[in-house]
Amino acid sequence: MTEERKKRSWREIDKLKDASGLSKLRKKREKEEKTSPTEDKKIKDKYLKELEKLFSSKNDTEKEERLKKLHHLVGKREFKKLVLEFYEKFGLPDEARDLLLFLDIDEKELLLKALDKIKENFSNYNLQERQGLIAKLKSLSLSLKDEILSYKVEKLLKELAL
């Protein structure tokens, strides 16, 4: 009766814990929490957008050249004319850096469309691009002479701040 009960080592105890059904459920739950479906969708959308850019036609090279030219001509006389030509041919760009160019023009309709585009794509931009857009919109709201446009810019700023 002096038989001693065999004590389990810590290694054996850990193995038993790892083999239990609860540990499997816990691991599964942790894995699901790490990748939420909204993050997956954003990652997928970003990936698809990059693929689309990669396999785009020569038309995009012309678009890129014109955007480059626009960036060099900011503040010059022909800037407004070139922005309008670009918009007629290609529409509004998706990139934040390029959309900033369309906020410098004093065409009401084009500015409203640019604001809508910013609102639509704001979640896709990185932190630096978001901060740049918000700073530009703040300065724009103070400098606009048109009260309606100024109100729309301020309204957009409030929506983006949420």
C-alpha cells in the first residue's frame, strides 16, 4: 500500500491540455479573431486594384504621363485647361495624390465630383494620404468664396473625421 502514485511531468500535463477539445476551439476562435472579414475584403479589393493596374493597357501610360505633367504645372496658366482636358478624357483619378490636383481648380461641378470621389475612396488611402487630404480640405473650406461649396467641404470633413 505504499505504492506511490506516479506524478506526471509538466510536459505531459501540457500535452494533455493541447490535446483537449477546448484548446482546439480556443485556437480556432483566436485565428478567426485575427482576421476579420472586413479586413479580408479590404485586402482583397486592394489586391485586385493592384492587379488591374498591372495588366492595364497603354492608355494608362498616357494617363500617367498627363498626370505627371499636371503635377509639374500646378499654379501655371495652362493648369486649368490641362485638368479639364484630363477629366474629359480619363475622368477623375483614384489616387489621393492626383485627386489633390482637382481640388485646386475653381470649377464647381468638377470640385463636387472630386469631393464625392474622396468620400468614396477615403477608406482605401493610407494614413499619410488621409492626413494630406484632410489638410487640403481644411484649407479649401477656409479659402472658398462659394458658400455652398464651403459647406459641402466642411460636411465632408465631419464625415471623414468619424
